[in-house]
Amino acid sequence: MPRSGGIATMMRLPAVSDPAGLDACFIGIPFDTGTSNRTGTRFGPRQIRAESSLLRPYNMATRAAPFDSLRVADIGDVAVNPYNLLDSIGRIEQAFDRIAAVGCRPITLGGDHTITLPILRAMRRKHGPVGLVHVDAHADVNDTMFGEKICHGTPFRRAVEEGLLDCSRVAQIGLRGTGYSAGDFDWCRKQGFRVIQAEECWHRSLAPMMAEIRERVGGGPVYLSYDIDSLDPAFAPGTGTPEIGGLTVPQGLEIIRGMAGLDIVGADLVEVSPPYDPLGTTALTGANLAYEMLCVLPGVEHR
């Protein structure tokens, strides 16, 4: 089948409905009810999958061979309720409880960043409080937004309050931009998070930094949450809340590749908004980053 044909699953993988028997899976959450300004991330999973047809099975930089090592499939999308945010959160939790119960490690295609909260709830029930590497332009630790406790700007505040995270094993990378108060990132530091603002990343390789992060978050299960807006909008314009001065694509790769060897129990790639990038560049970058996440999962062999 030529790459331009066939069913548009992630990387043209088999489409299955049951995660049982899989080591890892790709799953979409077409959800943007939690966005505060520019919507469109509900179309993210579909375009990421379409652009992923350009990818090949072997990682030529790291020599990772995930499909020689793991049983992987695309298990489709969570059937969210576009009219009800809280109902959608419940549906996502149920879906990820089912994935976690059979020992499958999910790589999630978002969807706005609200979706990480129900995923972390499922991870907590399976693994206990997890470590977290959160790559983002924004801390997403607001207490409320427009009076609401659950939206794409609040998931990690709720995760701390609900005991979903091992706060001594949390790192946030790429934070930047303007804020609602001068101390917006200070709350994170007070919880024990390692906060690395984007300015610390400018003009340098992030490989040495990732050695520090591995030391900090290792020793237990770790979840990776990757917001595409962590990248500078020059590279990823198709997102809801772009911020200038962001990470480069090579730095994004260094972060993910720098997590090799950790007990990664799941990952997500969120906030790809196709209406703001009709050429598909952002979704193509997202597809590559999701593939890189697969390549650093436990059990992946190298050729």
C-alpha cells in the first residue's frame, strides 16, 4: 500500500479496539472543551495520524527499533462528549483504566492539556503517585479559570491536590511568556518541582540538563506530558496558546531521547491545533515526537 493510501492510523499500524496483548498503544482524544481561547485541538489526533504516514519504522539517530521489540497498535479514539467537559473526563478515565489494567503503555494524541488530568488519575490507580516530565510553555497550575477547576490551564494543580504526583520527581521544562502574576511559576517551585524556564535553554544543548532530570525523576514510574507549544511558534504555529522564545525542534528531541532508561508508564502529545497550521507542519512535528516517545519506552531494542 503506498503511503498516500490506506486507513490513516498512526504510522499505518494495525487498528485494534482492545489494548490487551499490547505492550504500547497510540490513542487519540479529540477534545478541546477545556481551551480558554483558540479551539481546534479536537482535530489534532486526526491530522497527526495523517502526517505520520511519512514516518518509517527505525530511528536512524538512536537505532531504536520499537516495532521489532514491542507489540504496538493504534486503538483509536476515546469517544468524548463534545457538549460536556466533566462527562468527557470520566470517559477518558475509564478508557485509561482499561489500558493500564492490561499493562499497556499509552502514547496519547491530544486534544488540549485538560486530558492529562484523567490520564494521571488512571496512572495513579495502577502505579501509585508518578514522577512527571512536563514540557510546556505554560505551567498549567492555575487554581481556576473563569471559575472552573478543570480546564487546560489547571491539570497539574489538580494533580498535586489529588496526590497523583510524586512532587519530588517532577520537572517542568520550557516555561515562558507573560503571566497573570509575577509569581505564576513560584507555586510549582513550592511544591518541589524542578522548574526550567525557556531562557535557561536558549543557545545550548539540553543533553546535560536531561542527565540531571533523569537523576531527579528516576527511581519509579514516570509520565511524560508534552505540549507542542513548548516549541517556538516558528516551528509549531498550529497551537492554541503560542509563546515566542521557545524550544527548538532538536531540543525537543533531546528532551525525549534523554528520558531513555526511565520507567515511562505513559506519555501524551497535546495541543496540536490544525486550524492554525493548515500546511500540517505542526502535526508532522507532533507525529515525530510521538514516535520518539515510543522509541524510549522500556523494552525497546536498538539495532
